[in-house]
Amino acid sequence: MDDTTRQNYTGEGGLAKATLTLPEQNNTENTKYGIISGSNSYRHTWVLLKNKYGIHARPSAKIVELAKQYAQCEIWAEKGSVKIDAKDIMAWMTLGVPFGSEVRLIAKGKGCVEVLEKMVVLFDSKFNEE
């Protein structure tokens, strides 16, 4: 097994180990929000929705705008058992992501680590709405 490391996106805490296996379901006690894990085939991270208004039209548009900048990267979002194409604005608006929700972002292809890092920052910024 080839473990990979990356610096925490906040710049704090040094390097964080990443695993090559994806969890079957979210275990809140073990979740490391914003830490990108995965293998050469795809990467994933968990984000926590801190925006008190949830994901509605404006946040959906910002997420899709960012995702579409990475044409050679497939990006999905999972909430519970529902998996959507992160480049589809209507999918985001109907996913039902209120304040406090956990979402797993998954990316495959060229630029997948970079787009996930930018997504984490976007979610952490509360979509610049607060």
C-alpha cells in the first residue's frame, strides 16, 4: 500500500497521512474535514457545511463554476446515499444540504487534488455569504 501525504490546507499541523481506502460510510468521530485522501485513481475529502443558509442557488452556482474550471476532472458529491455530479447546478439545489451537513467530495482526473483543495476553501468560507 502506497500512503500519500499532504499539508493540511489551513497550513497548520504539518503533514496528514492519507489512506488509500474510502470509508463505506461516514464515521464522524474519525472524519478529518478537508484532508484529501485516496489513490492514483481518485481522491476524496469531507466538508462540513458551515453556511447557515445551506446550499441554495448562489452557493450551488459557485460550486459548479469552480468544478467546471476542471474540465478534465470528474467531480462528484455524496450526502448520505445520494451521489451527484458536482458540475450540475440542479443536482446541488435538490440535494438538500442544510447547515451542519457533511458532504463527501470525490474527484478523478487531471487536477483532482487542486479542485478538492479549492472546494474545501470555498465551503470553509461559507460561500462568502456571512
